[in-house]
Amino acid sequence: MNVLITGAGRGLGFELAKLAAARGHAVAACVRDIGRVGDGLAELAERYRGLVRIETLDVSDETQARALAAKLRDDGFAIDALVSNAGVLLGRGEGIASLELDDLKRTFEVNLYGPLIVAKHLTPLMRESRSGAEIVVHVGSDAGSFAGAYGGDYPYALSKIALSMFTKQLNEELKPRGIRALAVHPGWIRTDMGGQSAPLSPAESALGIIDLIEGTTAVPAETWFVDYAGRAMPV
Ligand SMILES: NC(=O)c1ccc[n+]([C@@H]2O[C@H](COP(=O)([O-])OP(=O)(O)OC[C@H]3O[C@@H](n4cnc5c(N)ncnc54)[C@H](OP(=O)(O)O)[C@@H]3O)[C@@H](O)[C@H]2O)c1
């Protein structure tokens, strides 16, 4: 499969790129700043030369998304799995009186408009599916549901619940093309965002998500919100 992953320089995105390449998939590993690619991703691209390509994509920049789409089209890189993983967590713990609106706006730019811009410019590069294998994965969160809602996270929770609705909308639109869109809660994972007390390693979460992408873990057709193990998430 050809897999495109945003935010692939570190955290869950990097583990997804690593595992996808190890499973033999061609990977477009997108990073915000190609001049600051960490050793891990640089080594991965070197090790899987010809299979892993590093691309520039700040998901909040539509011009970059348009340019990347044109480049991939020219290269004949048809996408089978489009993984919008990039995300930010800003303004956690702020009450409404001290909330910085800039944190809210930036969070929406990355966590909601990002996947939307990515889908707008890159789903046209996805193959029409005969096998049902084509998939858009939005890395969402249990914060993106009313059932999982907790306090103290205005920007993040609002952006992720909007991402859940965007995923549902996109799923409906893409269905006739044989492409499904899934919002996936990756679990609480040990990354810069999740912190070191998290119970799950990013590698374990990535394993579950790649199994979802490959279809090894089956998800019923009507389901569009699951966790990394494919368990249906409450909305
Ligand atoms: N960690 C958890 O426990 C947890 C739980 C639920 C959901 N999630 C979700 O899982 C996803 C991955 O999180 P993580 O834990 O791996 O976070 P992380 O360690 O903080 O990594 C975030 C990634 O997003 C990238 N990114 C941020 N802004 C970007 C932009 N404008 N354009 C492109 N890339 C950008 C970062 O790139 P730079 O290196 O350039 O900053 C980095 O690669 C996120 O969507 C997050 O909301 C995480």
C-alpha cells in the first residue's frame, strides 16, 4: 500500500511510519519542517530508501498541501491510506476566563482545518477502491466524544469533537468511491503530548492502527469511530 502520514517526525506519527515501512508499505512521511528532521526519521528514510520519502507539510498551510498533491501526482504516488496524525494540545487546564483565544484558533488550525485541508487536496489522489482497502484515518481522541468528555481542555476537546463530525461527514462522501474514513483514538500514549505516565507505548498504538489500515482488524462498515484496537468508541 501507499501510505501518507502527517506529523511523522516524532511521537505516534513516527512509529506509524516505522511500522508501515517495516510491513513493506511505501510511506510518504510528512513533516512540518524538512530542515529539522530528527535522526529517527532520517535513519528510517536511509534504511528504507525507495520506500520511505520525507515530504514537507505543515497541515495548516493549504498552499503546501496543494503543492504536495501536485508533486505526488507527478510522481504517480496514488494514496491507499491517508493518515492525518498531526495534532497539538494547547491551553490545557485553562478556565474560560483565562483561555487564550490564540490557543483555540491554533488548535483548530492544526487539529481540524489540518485534516480538512489534507483531505481536500490529497483524497483526490486516492485510488477508487475495488477491495475496500482505501482508508482515511483521522487520529482523533476520546476527547472527541460527548461520552468521553472531561473538563479543562477547551481547545483540544472542541477541536477533536469537530474532527469526529468531520470524519463522519467525509465517510459519507467517500463511501461511493469505496473509501472509508475512520476516526481513531490511539489510546493514552507515551509521547511528548501524552507524557511519560501514559500506559501505552506509541509502538503498541501504531501496531493497532496499522492493523486497521491493512484490514487485519476488521471494523463493521457502519462504524466510523474506533480505538487503536478497533473497538467501537462511544460518540
Ligand atoms: N499522546 C496521547 O496520549 C494522545 C491521546 C489521544 C490522541 N492523541 C492524538 O494523536 C496524535 C499524535 O499525537 P502524539 O502524541 O504523537 O503528539 P506529539 O508527540 O506532540 O507529536 C505531534 C506531531 O504533530 C506534528 N505537528 C504539530 N503541528 C503540526 C502542523 N501544523 N503541521 C504538521 N505537523 C504538525 C508535530 O510536528 P513537529 O515535530 O514539527 O512539532 C509532531 O510530529 C495527535 O493528533 C493527538 O491529538 C494523542
